[in-house]
Amino acid sequence: MRTPLGIVKGLGPAREGTHHWWVQRATSAALFPLTVWFITSIATLVGSDYQAIVIWVKNPLTTVLLVLFVGFVFYHLRIGVQVILDDYANSRKAKLTGLFLNDAFCLIFGLLTIFSILRIFLGS
């Protein structure tokens, strides 16, 4: 529903808010069991040496769950920061710069982390 002022100014619903809301809830739902698994797994590894952690990461189930966990964490982070920037950035330049840096950070560090996990799994 658009107001007459919104029609004149070309403003109105962007039709992306509902999608962001649902995706954020879906990633939260996926992250809940993955986070519980991750925390309990790390708690069991406290005090372990490097070799024990490498053996843990080399387990195929662990590798898949770690990749899913990292992927969901960085995607959820990207969406959450994007919503904050959309709502609170004062200028268009600040918003676009923030969105670019957010996307770049999440993409670079997410891929770097997944690459590291896969490198350990493959034994390189």
C-alpha cells in the first residue's frame, strides 16, 4: 500500500523486507543446532593438541557441518549488517560504502575459512 506522497516521490515498498526477514529467520533456525553442535564439539576438544583437532576436522561429517556452520554464520552476518546499514546509514555514500565493505568482508573471510577447512580435510 502506497501513500499519495510515496507515489509522487517514487517511494514505496521495495518488496525486499519480507524476504530479508524470512532469510534471517531461516538462517537463525539453521544456526541454532549447528551452534549447539559447534560449542559442544569445541568443549570436548579443550586441552587437545593440534593433531587431535586436525583429526577431528578430517572427519567427513565434521567437515560438512563446519562448512555449513561457517557459511550460515557469514550469510546471517551479511544480512544482519545490511539491515542495520539500510536503517541507520545517514548518507547514500556511507550506506553504499558500508554495504560494499560488509559484502567484501563476509565473502572474503567466509571463503577463506571454508577454504582452510577443506584444505585440512583434503590433507594439503
